Amino acid sequence: MKATERWSKTDASRERDRAVERQAHLSAQFREIRAQTLALAAPLSAEDCALQSMPDASPVKWHLAHTSWFFETFILAPHLAGYRPLDPSYRVLFNSYYVQLGARHPRPERGLISRPGLTDVLAYRTHVDAHVARWLEVALPQASLDLFELGLHHEQQHQELILTDLKHLFSRNPARPVYRKLQRDAQRGVRALEWVDCSGGVRDIGFAGSGFCFDNEQPRHRVFLDPYRLANRLITNGEYLAFMQDGGYERPELWLSDGWDARVAQAWQAPLYWEQGPSGWEQFTLAGMQPIDEAAPVCHVSYYEADAFARWAKARLPTEAEWESAAAQMPRIGNLLERDALQPLPSPDSGRLGQMFGDVWEWTASAYLAYPGYRPAAGAVGEYNGKFMVNQFVLRGGSCVTPASHIRPTYRNFFPPAARWQFSGVRLARDAKR
Amino acid sequence: MKATERWSKTDASRERDRAVERQAHLSAQFREIRAQTLALAAPLSAEDCALQSMPDASPVKWHLAHTSWFFETFILAPHLAGYRPLDPSYRVLFNSYYVQLGARHPRPERGLISRPGLTDVLAYRTHVDAHVARWLEVALPQASLDLFELGLHHEQQHQELILTDLKHLFSRNPARPVYRKLQRDAQRGVRALEWVDCSGGVRDIGFAGSGFCFDNEQPRHRVFLDPYRLANRLITNGEYLAFMQDGGYERPELWLSDGWDARVAQAWQAPLYWEQGPSGWEQFTLAGMQPIDEAAPVCHVSYYEADAFARWAKARLPTEAEWESAAAQMPRIGNLLERDALQPLPSPDSGRLGQMFGDVWEWTASAYLAYPGYRPAAGAVGEYNGKFMVNQFVLRGGSCVTPASHIRPTYRNFFPPAARWQFSGVRLARDAKR
Amino acid sequence: MKATERWSKTDASRERDRAVERQAHLSAQFREIRAQTLALAAPLSAEDCALQSMPDASPVKWHLAHTSWFFETFILAPHLAGYRPLDPSYRVLFNSYYVQLGARHPRPERGLISRPGLTDVLAYRTHVDAHVARWLEVALPQASLDLFELGLHHEQQHQELILTDLKHLFSRNPARPVYRKLQRDAQRGVRALEWVDCSGGVRDIGFAGSGFCFDNEQPRHRVFLDPYRLANRLITNGEYLAFMQDGGYERPELWLSDGWDARVAQAWQAPLYWEQGPSGWEQFTLAGMQPIDEAAPVCHVSYYEADAFARWAKARLPTEAEWESAAAQMPRIGNLLERDALQPLPSPDSGRLGQMFGDVWEWTASAYLAYPGYRPAAGAVGEYNGKFMVNQFVLRGGSCVTPASHIRPTYRNFFPPAARWQFSGVRLARDAKR
Amino acid sequence: MKATERWSKTDASRERDRAVERQAHLSAQFREIRAQTLALAAPLSAEDCALQSMPDASPVKWHLAHTSWFFETFILAPHLAGYRPLDPSYRVLFNSYYVQLGARHPRPERGLISRPGLTDVLAYRTHVDAHVARWLEVALPQASLDLFELGLHHEQQHQELILTDLKHLFSRNPARPVYRKLQRDAQRGVRALEWVDCSGGVRDIGFAGSGFCFDNEQPRHRVFLDPYRLANRLITNGEYLAFMQDGGYERPELWLSDGWDARVAQAWQAPLYWEQGPSGWEQFTLAGMQPIDEAAPVCHVSYYEADAFARWAKARLPTEAEWESAAAQMPRIGNLLERDALQPLPSPDSGRLGQMFGDVWEWTASAYLAYPGYRPAAGAVGEYNGKFMVNQFVLRGGSCVTPASHIRPTYRNFFPPAARWQFSGVRLARDAKR
């Protein structure tokens, strides 16, 4: 036996070990993530889970079912021999937008489905979980595990949406129900806003490495950046109030033309969920109505509002490349879902760039477009990201309802510029001093 | 003591007796009607009861609550000493359209309310029932009993709406759920269509007598009628199919101009709930999808369709005065809610004028307007009928989901000419032969 | 020869004389009415005639062409041997709504037609006039003359619409152009409002006699009326201002439910064309902006506003039968088009019932429906009236822009309850004192 | 006197000479461009010039007036002593979107203005021209001349819009009027589609040099490009037909999600202005309906269609930086307005990259966003470009209705992705072979 052969045998065995380890890891993650989804829905009644408050949002029950549908459709149906769907009608009912998989129940009508009820959907989850467990019993090819891992991250996205959409639904109920009592910190002081210098030049942007990423984070590619500065923390409610008090919502010259039209048409006077209470502005939270915390980051603003605020502040929004370049080496810690705050919190007074991960998704000045050389994944999952690359802006960094294991420096979230129901906020940028 | 005095004493005592009897009767009716409402909702899940399928329809849960709100608002709050509402927010949440009672939750948003849940609403019903029972313990003035009786008939209207709105909701679910298995008669033959002569002249129209009626049925007044003829039964699905096959939905000359616009805009090709199945037309019913029964009355047609059909059939729709004049002396029997068919049935081959009560509401050619001398009831209940007297047409006779004790020859139902989700159908009329 | 035969010869000869006379009369009327139409357009530029301000209104040029199209389509094409249309494309372009005549250019797009230009349309009129003159050279059957007479009255309707639609167009121009300087009377005092008693009973309603009427005024038929009272004049701007100042536009309890929705959706605060000027309310007229004349009749109100005003005034609108019964024997004189005021004027202080003809069309409480026994005319002209018998209310009496020879006591005008651009106003009615 | 002083005197005198020369040049350009605008409108009637076919388009008369308003507002009013506007109301009436200049007549209502008429607007042009001539009589500071030059390029943009908007208006007229007979080339063969290699690396993008540019072309800045390939000519009608015949409009997987929604909602089946004629596809042109020339570039497609076509062709659209980098050194020649074709023409079979200028605006894959370091111009002209930097895509290269002196390699045109009424077409790109 030649040395190279021996070596390559060892190599193959190591690879096998890694594959086994990966499968075990994903299997554990699956159980954990699926349980976490259920935990999010636990405080909710069947009725809470059934309603849809607007076409952009979905019922919690739909999220619970659709995430199961994803595993059923992309894993069990094609890859588990003899698998039979619990209910064939779910194939259409819980398909979100995959046109290559056939008909879909129309999105704005997800709130018209009282049956299957929550109990049925929970049974569907159990059914899928059991079959996934069986599917995981044998050693699986990497390609299957890749799809499976996509399903895990897909479910985490819907965890965030469960809370985001539920918040919107509850906000439409005059009784303003409470999802959960939230602990409020003793009022913390506001960290001073400072500008952090970031160097320019040719930079590599996009995901590289061995872990998971979505197809829209690739390929890693070079961009040229001029030197720039980033604010050391997010913009606070207090700063946003100053903008409002300075006529921010009455001065069209601060706004993009489309943004001003949206402001007028929708009569925006403040961020979404803000209301004038007897003693000042209040906001609806997952713990019901609360007074505004001026030290906490402003949240639930559209791109248009973020952009107008930046213009008022004689600054601008960062591009996604600027943001990523600054965040690339930072630890992924912050006020994320596991912190269980469920609302953005004041910035701690430490670290060079604070709050890069968590609290609120940060609107960037970058339209959501394909990276140079972008290729969508093959098959129906290729519809996951690519077909939405128009009329949206990129947001970075995750929010207080994003699972920690879900976020990355290269992660590209995207929403239309008028969207406000997401946990979205503002970090400012400026050109470097010359 | 003079004879007249003695006599009038006896008279007063008789009146007291009648009052006691009336109160006992209404009290029994209350219990029965409230129980019947619950029975209608019994087969439904909390989710079935929470959803709203369109602005015109309301969630079952809302009907359950609003009928209780009616008693709370018009009886308990003003007339039961010390009454405290179960939840003060319900005053706004379950007010339908009474502007004199202050703010109302917007009708199109009734489906955004997950809390109070069905359990809460059932507790609300129990709370109201218990207090109504207490209120009924003492002898009450006639005026209070009048309002109370209005509440009973109001609840019966909502019994019909519970089934009507639920049918619409279920129809929007691709799984087409079944509310209840319905017995289908062995196919009965179709009764021959004959024209019944009705005489003209000056007629008294509107309610007279001592029982209950809505304010819009009064005052009784004189109208002049030319002699006319009425069809001896309702138009059947088979006859309506002939209209369709003769191009009924493709020939604008058969339609009112607004009707044709509605047909085009909403792409009507058949009555609501009809679908092309593999072996012909089917319709959605409270028992799910069923083949069309050609002998049964056509149902879920708009005024526009009824009018176009009549023109095609070289006939016309009756006026409400013609209908009432013919129905005035007829017994109020027919396929009504208690028959439990929950769908219109073929006409029995007996009686001069068949199917005048029950099966389907019959569109008349009369716009819904005030009778000469009409005065709405005083106070907020004056909004019950009068303010809707525009852009609607009168329907007569009740349907298969109308409680028998709720219908009268003078009863005026009303809906906009494009409405199709009600159990509405067609009886033809013609001028007398000259 | 028997006496009867001789007599009938004389009779036939008389009939011939009458026919000759009728044809001569209609021929003269044709020249006069066609010239009058042109006179109305004379002060206008080609651009004034080309624009369309809303789907309900048409360009003046379209009115000029469509009235010619009517004669071409119903008279020349079928009845003048060898007639060739000036331009075959006009058949579609200037068809208003006759579906039996084939395709129609869509109504909301009448303002997209720059060619044919005004010059072309005037040539079209000349072409049609010349051929009509030739057609009139021979003795014509009565049926043809009937259609021809319909064309004359049709053109008079469009004379009124030319001014009505132009007023709307000019009102949308910030420069508020002047159609013509109008003479304003020295301010006249306001006649006292008094109630005129009218008797009830069985009355004959609808046209009878030998002159012209539209098919919707027939057949003459009997109705039963309770005794009633009519106001002796129209409601004035001053009275309407009192309604406004008493919160008329802020009190939903005064309005029909649909009316209140319209008020809110369209933000009505006053009649159409009213604006707050530096020294009080002004209104746009065909002579530009003018101060409100409190003695003149209120104009450009919808049915909803008329109805709410009546409720506020503890009165009601008359039914069309009440109006006609009172007007039947009155002379057709008043502030009509020939008076050349082009705006409603204060009531003269004379006559039992003032202002029954002219000034403003009077909203009645009657929905526009078929009279008992109504039969639309045969052929495409049968679409003239009948297919609009839904969702509209009847107006009576003509306005300051109605030609005098066009109006009759039995004349039924009709518009949807939210329409305000017509010269429409208010006369009140009350039940007789009991 | 020292040498340097003498030298700098000469320098100042040279600068004066250049200033004089520039002013003379701009003065001549002004006369020429203003005359050219009038020449474009010369074949049109007053009515042609008054109508507005959709909110995105403006009447020709408005373009004639607004370009004069621009000179009046930015040059004459602030800079010509004693200037009095011809009509003060024009300040509002012909302001397009400059919120800093006060009220604006609403864009969708530009077609409601019959007065001022075309004659008045032409007089307005004369008035402005005369005063501009007087203003030019004295030597002017460079800043004023900069604004004046902006006015010239502004007018050229509206020259293009006059033809573009007029084409849309005429297309809505069923008679399909002819603006001008156009010469059609003898059918030319189709040049073979080849891929031209373009190198990557760090490139300078944006305007540099001494001539005119808009603010959105600056600052010149560096970008990093991967090597890429561009098609040597535009996509032809014939190639686009192949896409259509291959189900291009029926296969959602080829489209962006929003694009597919637009296709369905607007029922797109082909490019704008294409219609099925008796012997195949035809298109509406400024010379009326014409058969499709398969060798000519496809035109009047939206970004969505361009993008779907590219995906179908296994290619992509170029980014604007790729396009500019390739075009930077090319001569600005092509089928531009002065060629007088008024429609795109087949590519000549010569040159490395054909048709880069003229024929059709080329959709790029780049969202219209600010260049790094972008600063809008000071004052109200700062609204010219910056506030539209959202929801639009960049188009490059000019079209057959773009004046030759108006286009540049750095020129950034921009429209929303669903816009089709512009002369917009497709050039494909691909990544370099690896």
C-alpha cells in the first residue's frame, strides 16, 4: 500500500467522521429549533394563531404549518422512501411562493382557513417530526443535509415572523393584548453618539467558509469602498423624537419623493405602533402599550423614514458593503431572540461599534440585488431569494427577535422601502472627513 | 259603584293578566332563542367562529357577542339597577352601527379580534343571560318589554346570519368544510310552473295587529295595484341552467346596465357557490360540495341576476306590495330553519301559491324605501332600519335559514342589488292578461 | 257613397294635413335645436371642447358628435337611401351605451381623443344636418317622425349636459375660467317658506296626451296618495348655510348610512363648487367664482345631502308622484335655459307653488324604477331609459340649463344618490297635518 | 512688472475670452433648442397638445410651458432685474415637482387645463425667449450660466418626452393617428449576436471633465468590476418573438416575483404597442400601425420583461458600471433624434459594440441610487434628481428620440421597473468565461 493511499483512506475516514458529526449536529438542531418554534406559540390561543392582520403578515398557524411543509416537500416527499403526506391538500395550502411546485393558496387569504385548526397543525408538525427522525436514522449524502440545513434556517426565519406578525395582529385589537410581560431595565443612560472611522479600498464581501449561508450571500466578491464612518450605536427614540419635533414628518424636502407620497397616503406621523397617550408618546409592544424609552433604539420605521432621518441628521445610511466590512470580524452577540427582551434595548456603553447584531434590523442604502456572479440554487429552492431582487432594500444585523444562531455578518435581509412592521431601525453613516 | 267602573276594574285586571302572560311568554322565548343560537354554533371550533371572510360578513363569534351586547346596551345598562358590564370595552367592540351610542369597532376589522376568544364570548352570553333573568323577575312596563322583544327578533336575524356568513367563510376554504351532513330528499319531480291570478285595486299594506313588527313595516297604508299574476313556485336550478345555456351571462341586453357592469367586474358565470365539477355543475352547501338539484330553487343570486332572468323569461319580479297582498292571508309555513334542511328544497305539488315562506328570500322589484308616514323608533334603536333606506332592494318571505317565528307576510328584508351571499332567489310575476 | 265613407275621407285628409304640419314643425325644431347646440359651444376653444374632467362627464366635442351620431344611426343609416357615413369609425367612437349597436369607445376614455378635432366634428354636424334636410324632403311615416322627435329631445338633454359638464371641467382649472359673464339681479328678498296643502286619493300619474314623452313616463297609471304638503319654494343657500352651521356635515344621525360614508370618503363640507373665500363662502359658476347669494336656491347637492337637510328641517323629500300630482296643472314656466341666467335665482314672491319648473332639478324620495306595465321602446332605443332603473333617484322639474320645450310635469330625470355635478337642489315636503 | 504677473494677466484675459465664448455658445444653443422644441410640436393641433393619456405622461402643451417656466423660475425671476412674469398663476401651474418652490398643480390633472390654450402657451414661450435674450446681453457670472445650461438640457429631456408622451396618447385613440410618415429602410439583415469581452478591475465611473453633466453623474468614483462580456448589439424584435413563442409570458419561473405580478395584473402578452394584426404582430409607431420589423431592436419593454428575457436567454442585464466602462471611449453616434427615424433601427454590421448610443434606452441591472459622495445641487434644483433615488432602475445610452447633444457615456436615465412607455430595450451581458 502506498503512502498516498493510506493517507487518503485516513482522509476518507475523517470525512466520514465529519459527515456523521454534521448529521448528528443538524439532527440535534432540528429538535431544538422545532421545539423553540412551539415554545413561541405556546402562550397563544387557537384564535390568536388563526388570524391574519394584513396581506404581508401570516397567521401563526400558517407559519407552524409552512415550516413543516418545507421539510415535507423538500426532504420527506423526495427522499424518504414510502413517505405519505398527512394530508395531500397541505401541499397547496402551505406552499408560500414556489411556483415550480404548482398551485398555491393565495397569500392574502391565509386568514380564511379555520380548518385545519391549530390542533391539526400541531399534529402535522408531530407527523413531520417523526418522519424526519426516521429519515435521519441512516447516513445521508451531503446534498440532502444541505437542503435539511436550509430547512432549519428557514424555520428560524419564521420564528422571527411569528413574533413580528403576531405583534401586528395584536396591535389591531383595541384591547391591545399582551403576548408576554417583558422585563424593563432600569432606565439606562444614553451612550454618546460617536463616529467610528472605517478604512476603504478593495474589500471582499459575501459569505466564505464552510458553514451555512443563503444563496444570496454569494459569491464572495470584491467591491471598492471609499473610507467612511459609522455611528457607534443605533439611533434612539429620543433622537427620533427630536426629528419629529423639528417637523420631520411635515418637511417634504427631507424625504425621497416616493417616501413623501407614502407618508401622505398612509398619514404617518411617527413610527408604526406609536400612539399619543395622555402623558406623551407610547408604543405597542409584545407586552402591550408602554411609554417610549428615549434611550432605546427607534424601531418599526420604514426605509423612507430612516432615509429622511439620516438626511435631517446630515448623515446617510451605510451601504451594505460598508456595514459588512465593519461587522465582518465582530462577534455575533447582542440583543437577539435568546436574550428574551423581545424589544430593542439601550446600547451598552462599551465596544467600538455597538449594537451591530440584534436589537433592530438596520436599513442600508443598498437596493437588494444579485451579487456579481450570483446563481440561484437549483430546483424550486432557487426561488427562495433570487426572484425578490427588485424594489427592496437590504437590512443587516438581525433584531431582538432573530435567533442568535441564525445571524451572520454576511446575512442579507430585505424588505420594500415602505415596510414598517418588521423590527427595523437606523444606524447612520458618513463619508470620511477629507 | 257604577257598572262601568266595575267593568273597567275588571278591564285593568285583565290587562295586568295579559301583561304577566306576555312577560312570561317573552321570558320563555328568550331562553329558547338564546339556546338555539348556541346550538347553531355548537358544531364549530373556536377558529371557525373567529374568522371573517369579507367586510359584508361577520365572524360567528361576533354574532354571538353582538346579540348579547344588544340586550346589555338596550335593556340591562339602562334598566337593571346596579348592572355592571362584564367588560366595558365590549360596548365599542360589539356595537354594529349605532352611531348614537358612540364609537364602533370598524366592521371590516371584526376578523382581527382573537381576544376575547370564543370562551370569553360564551361567558359574556352567560353573564347577560343571568342578568336578563334577574331583570325579568319583577313586573316590567310594556315599553321595556317592547325593546326586549326587539332584542329577540334581532337575535333571530343573527341566527340566520351565523349560517349565511359561515357558509361564505367555509366556501373560501379550498377544503370546503362540512358544517353538517344534510339529508337530501329522493329527487322529487318539478312542479309545473303556473301563473296565479291576483286582483288589483286599493290595498292595505304594512303591519297591523298586536304582535311584533319592525318599524319599517309600518305604518299600514294604502297602495293601488293593477291586477297581476304570480308564479306558483320559485324558479328552479333547472330553469336557471336553461337561462345560462341560452347565454344569459353573455347577453348584456338582458341586464340592467349596473348589473352588467357587476357581472363583468366580478366575472359572474353562475350563481354564487356554483362550480364546474367533473360531471357538471356543483354547488357549495353547508354540507360541502353537492351536485345541483335541478328541481330545487335557484339560490345565491343577486338582484341583477334575478332581474336578468326575469327579462329572459319574458316576465318580471313582483313588487313588494304585490307579494304582500298575495301572501297576506297565507299560513307561515315552509322550508324554514326548524325544518333543518339548511338548503332550499323542491316545491311540493300542492297549494295555490307554493314556497311563499322559506326556501329562499325572494327579490322584489321594489327599492327599499320608507312607507308613507314612516317614523323610525325613538332613540338609538331608530337606527335599526331607517338609515339603510337607499341602494337596496326588498326581499320577502324568509329562507331555509330563517326561524319560523321570525317571518311575517309584512316582513321587509333588504340587501344591495349585487349581494349574493344571502339565501336569495327568484319568483316571477306578470301583468294580468288584458 | 255613404256618409261615413265621405266623412272618413275628410278624416284621412285631415290626418294627412296633421302629418304634414307635424313634419314641418319637427323640421323647424330640428334647425332651431341644432343651432342652439352650436350657440352653446360658440364661446369655447377647441381645447375647452376636447377635455373630460371625470368619467361621469363628457367632452363638449363628444356631445356635439354624439347627438349627430344619434340622427345618423337611428334615422339616416336605416332610413335614407344611399346614405354613407362621413366616417365609419364614428359609429363606435360616438356610441354612448347602446350595446345592441355593437362596440363602444369606453366612456372614461372620451377625453383621450384629440382627433377628430373640433373642426372635424363641426363638419360632421354639417354633414348630418344636410342629409337630415334631404331626408325630410319627402313625406315620412309617423314612426320615423317619432324616432326623429326622440332625437330632438335627446339633443336637448345633451345641451344641458354641455353646460353641466363644462362647468365641472372649468371648476378643475385653478384659473376658474369664465364661460360667460352672467347678470346678477339686484339682491332680492327671500320669500317666506310656507306649506301648501295637497290632497290625496287615487291619482293618475304618467304621461297622457299626444305630444312627446320618453318611454319611462309611461304608462299612465294609478297610485294612491295620502294628503301631503309641499314647500312653496326651493330651499335657499341661506337655509342650507344654517344647516351647515348647525353641524349638518358633522352629525351622522342626520344622514343615511351610505350617505354618511360618501360624505366621509369624499370629505364633503358644503355643496359642490362651494369654497371658503376671504369673506365667506363662494361658489364656482359659469361666470367664475361668485359670492353665495343666500336668497338663491341651493344647488349641486347630492340626494344624500338633500335627504339629510330634510331630516334636519323635520321634513322630508316629496315622492315623485306627490310632485307630479301637484305640478300637473301648472304652466311650464320658470328659470329655464332660455332665461339665460345659467344659475338658479331667488324665488319670485308670487304663485302658490313657486319654482316648480327651472332653477334646479328637485330630488325626490322615489327610486328610479319602472312604472307598472312599463315596456321599453323596441330596438336599440329601448336602451335609452330602462336599463338604468337601479341605484338612482328621480329628479323633477328641470333646471336653469334645461330648455323650456324639453320639460314636462311627467318628466323623470334620474341620477345616482351621490351625484352632485348636476344642477340639483331641494324642495321639502311634509305629511298633511292630522 | 514681474513675469508671473504679466502671465497671469494674460491668463485672466484668456478666462474672460472663454467666458465670452461660452456665453455666446449657450446663447446660440438656446435659440436652436427652443426652435427644435417648437418644430416637434408643429404637426400637432391644439387638441393634440392639450390631452393627457395617463398620470405618468403630460400634455405636449404642458411640456412647452414647463420648459419655459424653468427658465423663468431659475433664471429670469431671480436674475433679470425688473422681470415680471407673463402670468403669475403659471408659477404653480407649470411647476413639475419642486416642493421648495411652493404649490404645484397635481400631475394627474395636467390634462384638465384647457386654458391657457396652446396659443397662450406659445405666447409664453415668446415672452420668455425675449427676456432670456435680454438677460444674455450682458456678461454673466459662470454660476448663472451653469443654471442656464441646466435649463437647456432640461428642455432636451422634455423634447424626448413630447414624442414619448404623444405616442402614448395617440396609441389610445382607436383611429391610431399618424404624427409623421416615417421612412422605412429596405429590410436590412440581422447582424449576428456576438459577445464582446470587457476587462475588469478597479474602474473610474461618473462624469469628469469640463462640459455639462447632471448632479447624479457625480462624483466620479472607483468601482471594482469582474471581467464581463457585452452583446455586440441590441436584442431584436425577432429574438423577442422567439421568447414569446417559447412561452415567455406564461412561465413565472423566468420572472421576478413583482414582475410576474405586474404581468398578470396588466395582462401583458407582448411589448407595449404590439397588437395582433390579421397577418401577425404589428406595433403602433409615430407613423401609425406598422408590421413588426424582426431585425429592429425590441422597444417599449419594462425592466421586468428585459430581465425575464435575459434569464430566458441564459444571460443577464449589464450593470450600469459595466455599460459605462465599455462605452466610455466610444463616439456618441447612433440613431438619435437628429437621424429623424423616430423608431429604433436594425444594427449596422460594423463596430465592435453596436448601438450603444441611440435606438433604445438600455435597461441596466442597477437600481438608481446615489453615487458614493453624491451631493445634490444647492437650492430647488437639488430636487432635480436626488429625490427619485428609490424604486427605479438605470437606463443608459439614449434612444431614437434623444437629441444627440444631450447624451453622454455617463448619462443616467431612470424609470420604475414596470414602465413601458419609454423607448426602452435590451442589451444582454454575461460574466466572462472562466
